Amino acid sequence: MLTTKIIWLLIVSVSLVVLIGYILYHEENQLSGHRHHFVEIDHNDNFTDDDDVE
Amino acid sequence: MTTTWSDRQCDKNDICRFFTRYASYMLGCGATCQRIGINLQRMAKVADSTVDLIILPSHIMITLVDNQTGQACHHSETIAKVPISYEINTLLSKLSWKIAEGDISFPSAVDMLERVVTTARSLNPWGVMFMVVLANAAFCRLFGGDIHAMAIVAGATLVGYGFKNILLSCHIDVKVVFLLCSFISAIIGSAGYIFHVTPTPEVALGTSVLYLIPGIPYINSITDMMTNHYLCACSRFMNALLLTGCIAIGLTAAFLVMNIKIF
């Protein structure tokens, strides 16, 4: 059982280190302008009433 | 001002290519075949044309027929490999309405399509991750897990979903991603068995991989089947089945590594 616990701790620790490491590295290298983009398309909502009618 | 695409300035081949690209992205981001067909017919009216759609497992083919001259043009394209996104789906549907209302010229529509498919990301990934973690923990509770089991599932989902995002952004094959994420989540989800912190470890382990289940492809395959798009329905169903198989392999590997004998 001790071996299983050690394997569990090892896998989880490695996973967390990789995850946190990647996030920190990625955040540092990401340009602020590339974080999120919003695209807006406005149209007249009256036309959507028959949207699902064939 | 109302714009039509039926004048000679708009080449039917270009319009056909635009429709194919549009349909390719609609299909890739999780729209049903019926929805794509409706949207294309709506836009085709502006070009005074009718459109026919053939959807194959990896490709899409479109035939555009001019209502006045009867001239037909064809175009085919590989289905876009993009993550399922209802945001892009919605924006593309709005774009089709914008075109149908005559508010947008053909070059602007092409630009708008490119903008939508390359830059549209409205949801904060951290917010999505938080909601996925909450939802999966709630699943654990629904299946009878206690608060400790829910905490284990939340942790397993957080790490697994984080890995899923990272691996997918690195363009690793989606089947490999599902297998790895299922394995990691199941390993963390087995904490109940390893450290005896919950009386319901089997619920924690079972629900730790539920966030990976490809629900939208399964639902879309049924919807496509109901609307007589059998080929696309089978294709989507097989894809979803393969992903579910990868989840099962990852889960089984975690059972073996953690020496868990449930069955």
C-alpha cells in the first residue's frame, strides 16, 4: 500500500508541477493583446423567430 | 442599404468557396447538419441561388446553382478541426442573418468569417474551468458522493481539464489527450481508495472523468440521425465512441497502476 501511495504522490506531484509550470510560462509569454477577443455581430432579432422552421 | 450578391461583381465560385468554408467551420464547431443547411439556404437567397450540401466524414461538398442561369459550381473542403464552440456557432449563425438581411457585402462577409473563426473567444478559460470543476463535483454529489469525494473530484477535474486545455493548444491528437487526461484524473480520483478519506471512493473515481465524456457529438449524432443525415450521424457517433474508448483505457490504466480491484 505504501508503494501505491508513493506512486500516487509522484504522479500527482509531477502533474501539478507540469501544469503550474506551463501556466506560469504561458502567462509570462502571452502578449496582453492576445488574451481574449470579442467579436460582435448585430442583426435584427425579429428575423430569428422562424430560425428553426424549415 | 440592402446588398445583394446576385450581381456580376460577385463571382459564384467565390460565393461557393465562402459557403464551403462557412459550412466547414459550422460543422467543426458543433453545429448540426440541419442547422448548416438552413443557414446556407438563407445566405444563398441573397445570391439568388440554391445550395446543395453533401457532408462526408472528413469533407464537405457544396453545389451552388444560380436560379437565373442554372449555372452550377462545386467546391469541397476538409472539415475544420476546431474545438466545439457554441460561441463561434452563434456568431456564424448571426453572420448568416446579417447576410440574409442584406446588411453586408460579400467581401465584408468573407472578412467577418475569417475574424470569427480566427479570433472569437468570448469566454474566460479560467471561468470555464471553474464551472467545469463545479459541474463535475455536482455530478459526484448526484451519484451519492460525500463532501470529501466531491473535493477529490474537483481536484481531479481541475488538473485533468488544465492538461486537456494545454495539450489541445499544443495540437496533440485529441484521442491521446483524452487518454492522458482520463488517466491523470482517475489517478487523482483514486485518492479515496489510497488514503481512505471518503466512504464513497468508487463514486469519486467514477465521476472524476465525467467531464471528458463527449456529450455534444453524441447528441448531434442523434439529431443528425433524426434529420436523415445518416452518414454524418454515424461519423459523429464513431468519433464520440472512440473518445469514450480512450477515456475507458485511461481509467483502466489508472486502476492497474493504483492496484484497484473494483470488479
